[in-house]
Amino acid sequence: MAKTKEKEKTVSSSELLDKQVANFSVLYMKLHHFHWYVKGENFFTLHVKFEELYTEAGLHLDTIAERMLSIGAKPTATLKNHLEMASIQEAEGDESAREMVQALADDFETVCNELTDGITTAEDNDDQPTADMFIAIRTSLEKHRWMLKAYLAE
């Protein structure tokens, strides 16, 4: 009985975690795209900010994947699967600087909502390490989302 419940918790946690592996993989590449192709009067500000954000996204991606491995799960590791699983979309390729910032604010909102659901599910499954990790990531994304929205405010 105990092994069955433990396996159910691992499956539930691994699905939540793998969804975020996909999201952060797509986000990581999207942020690189924006970093490379941003133009306009805010180039210097956004170029640096996008680099900061993709560096952080890479750290989150690695932390989430390593959590999966630590509980005996295998993170999805192909771009094709990440694009299929992710809740967020890759960059279109023709976004203005303002559209880039809006897209990221929207993506952070989506991921924050999923992390909130993940926190609840992880806590319901007595998986406090996953809940704590999701809380820390959500806290950071909420701050970035607020800053991006402030940037967009007129």
C-alpha cells in the first residue's frame, strides 16, 4: 500500500514538474530570441534585461529537471516534446520590443498560475520540496511580471 501511494505521488509530481521543464525550455529560447533581436530606443535596457531573464530561466529549468531526477522521474529533453507540452508559445520572430515585453508578462502569468496549481497539488501529495521549489520560482516570476507590466504602463 505504501509503495503504491509513493508511486502515485511521484507520478503526480513528475507530471507537474515536466510541464514546467517544457515551459522553461521554451521560455529560455524565447528570451534568447528576444535578447538577440530586440530593436529600438529601449534596446540597451531590454537587451540586458532579457539576458538576465534567460539566465534565471536556465537555472529554474535545471533545478526543476534535477528535482525530477531526484524523485526517480525523467524530464523530457527534446525541443519537439517541449513545444508540444509547453503552455507557452515560442517567439513568432517579428515582435516589436513592446510586444516582446507583453509576451513575457503574459507567459509569466501563465506559468505563475500553473505553479500555483502545482504548489497545491504537491502539498496535497506531501511533496513539500516540490511545493517549496515552485513557491520560490513563482515568487521570482511574479516580481518580473510586475516589473514588465510597469514597463508597459503609460
